[in-house]
Amino acid sequence: MAVAPAKERGSAKKGKDINSLTGRQKAAIFLVSLGGEISAKIMERLREDEVEKIVFEIARTETVDAELKDAVLQEFQDLMAAQNFITTGGIDYARDVLEKTFGSQKAIEIINRLTSSLQVRPFDFIRRTDPAHLLNFIQQEHPQTIALILAYLEPQKASVILQNLPDEIQSDVARRVATMDRTSPDVLREVERVLEKKLSTISSEDYTAAGGVDSIVEILNLVDRSSEKSIIESLEDEDPDLAEEIKKKMFVFEDIVMLDDRSIGKVLREVNNDEMAKALKQVDAEVQDKIFRNMSKRAGAMLREEMEYMGPIRVKDVEEAQQKIVSIIRHLEDKGEIVIARSEEDELI
């Protein structure tokens, strides 16, 4: 009986050329070359979907030609060098240094590979500007322009600007950040041109993601409580569903570790054992320790017993219990009975 030839599994076998490899295959070869311990540390910083794709490629790779491995490592080294040059002096400086080092053709290849995979965030000149000057610079702009800028700023700086915007546009800007999805590079360039600045490093024609609910939540978590409350109330009038989605994300159950012991005690007095037992399912030890540390031995023992005899429960029930406790925490904060340390300025002494 004839035997069918074995299906080729090795995606980077002997004879492969580096130009025929996908970025994912190169990443797999690179990580394999580094060894398990270092690779694991790198993958800890990747998104779960990215890890799955790279692990799949690693699993498909049986053997790697030494010459191919060296080529992949060299390409990585070239790209890192180019990125450092860009960071130091911009893309023109990087191109000049690379041309002197590798020649014109190789320099172009490296720059093209880098700019096709490296997305440099827009408004770099604005991110280096003092928030007070930036506020004066942009507050007369259209709310959509301000929202676009805030979406690309660090949350700390964006929060300072948002809370100091005129009341009549503050909630409008917050809403526009929250509902923003993707912005064309053409639009970004036009906004930068209107602001009399251009970024030479934007060369990719792919859409860039910025804004969204998570973005505005991160910003609002850093503004002062009065500004946050005012913005949320205005959003509730304009878009109740969006306001509710933002509020749910602004303080998650795991953030309970930010509360001081006195505040934890107040929360515990408002929550029954059944709800707390459900809420503590599937949370890390730090959160559980924070709760039990603020309970008497007897109360803690009763709660542990409740959790033990409860057995497996649905994730939905856990999340509902956690959300109820989060609502209690926000209610207590609104009444001024507890303080949530959102930033260093909120830390209690």
C-alpha cells in the first residue's frame, strides 16, 4: 500500500528564505532562538490572542535552519537599531545613519519594514507640551478635535485638560472620546496641519485605533471627583446607555484594594455574606486578603465557610455580586463616607 508523504509541519524548515516568512513566523523563530525563560517573559507582555497565534507557529516549527535563524535575529537587530534612531532624531535622522551604516538600499528596506509595522502615535509634539499651555492652545478648537487629541494623550495629561475645559463643552468632549472608534490617517494629518504641525512618521495607511469607552474611563478615573460627577451627569442626560457603560467600568471590583481599611469596614457593613462570598470567587489573593484582613476572626471564618459550601457558581452570578458591591462603594463615595484613591493626590495619611 502506498504511503502518502508526510504533510510539512515546519513553517521555517531548511531552505526557507526570510522574505517568504510572515511576521508571525519570524516572531516564532525569534522567540525559539531566545529560549523558554526569556520567551515566556516577552509573551507575558503580549495580548492573549497574540500569544495564541505565535504559540501556534512555534508548535508548527520543527527545525530552523541556522542561516535562517541568524537572518531573523539580524533583521530584529536592524529594526531595533532603526527604532532607536527614530526615537533619537526622527525618521530622517534614522535614514541618514542607516544609509551610512548599511548603504542606501538596505537602509530603505529597514525603514520600510519598520514603518509598515511600527505605528508611531500622532500628536507627538502635543504630548511634549505642558498641560496648561496645551489647554489654552486647544480649548477654542471644535469638541471633536479636542476629543481626538485627548484620545492620543497620556490619561494623566488628558485628565488635567478635560477637567479644566469650559463647562459647556466638557461633557460633549467626553462623549466624543467615548464614542470614537477609528480615525483615518488623512484626518489625523489634516487636524495636525490645522494645528500648524505635521508628523513625518505617519506613513501607514491603516486606520489607527484611539478613544472608546476604556479610554474615557481611564481619563475620568484621574480627574477630580466633582468634574467626574458633572461629566457623568451630563452624559446621563445626553446618552444614558453610554453613561451607564462608563460608570460600570470606572471602578471594578478588584479596585477594592485601593480603599483604606476604614472604608473597607464601611463597605462590609453594607454587604451581606452571601453576596461577598460570590464576589470573592475567582479573584486573586490580594483582593481576598484585603477583605479578610478587615474582618474579625469569627466573621472571616463564617465567610470562608460560606465560600466553601457554596460550591461552583456561574460567572454571571459572580459578576452580578461584584457589581452590586461596586454600586455600594460608589454610593458611599457619593455620600462622602469613603474615599477612592484614584491618584497620588487622593492617598490618605
